Amino acid sequence: MRSLSILAVCLAAAALPVTAYAQTTGQTTTQNDAKTMWEKIKGSWTQSKGAVKEQWGKLTDDDLLAIEGRRDQLVGKIQTRYGISHEEAEAQVSGWETKRARDM
């Protein structure tokens, strides 16, 4: 009888990580998708610079060289050049990412 109790506890414990994993995979997948997309953008930065410059014309060639495909740098340069909040720059880049992901 005792071995059945131990077996039941082990089975219940084994099911917990699966449930927790299932609950977090949506967020992790979204984060992985964004990272994957930015790896593609960074890898093809020469081609991506044109799309960035088209979207944010105030960014200079020096800005684009400094950014080198790094999202955080892009957000910071947009914030500086356009005199907007960090949140607004993030929102603009997120919208651009969404459009770019559809085009890829």
C-alpha cells in the first residue's frame, strides 16, 4: 500500500513541470521569434538599413553604422533623433518588426 502512495506522489510531481512548461511556452515562443527575427535583421543589416532609413528618415548613416542591427541601439537612436519617449520608440520599432516579419 505504501508503495502505491509513493508512486502516486511521484506521478503527480512529474506532471507539474509539464503544466508549468505549457503555461510559459507562449511567452517563450514569442521571445524566441523576436530574437530569431532580429538575428536575421542583424545578419542582413546592409539590406535592412534601407528599410530602417525609409521608416525613420532622420537617422543618419553614422547612426545606422552604430546600430549594426541591434534592436536596443535602434530604439535609442530613434528616441534621440525624434525626441520621443523610450516607450514610444519601442512601440514604433515593435510595429515595424510586425510589418517586417510579415514581409520576410
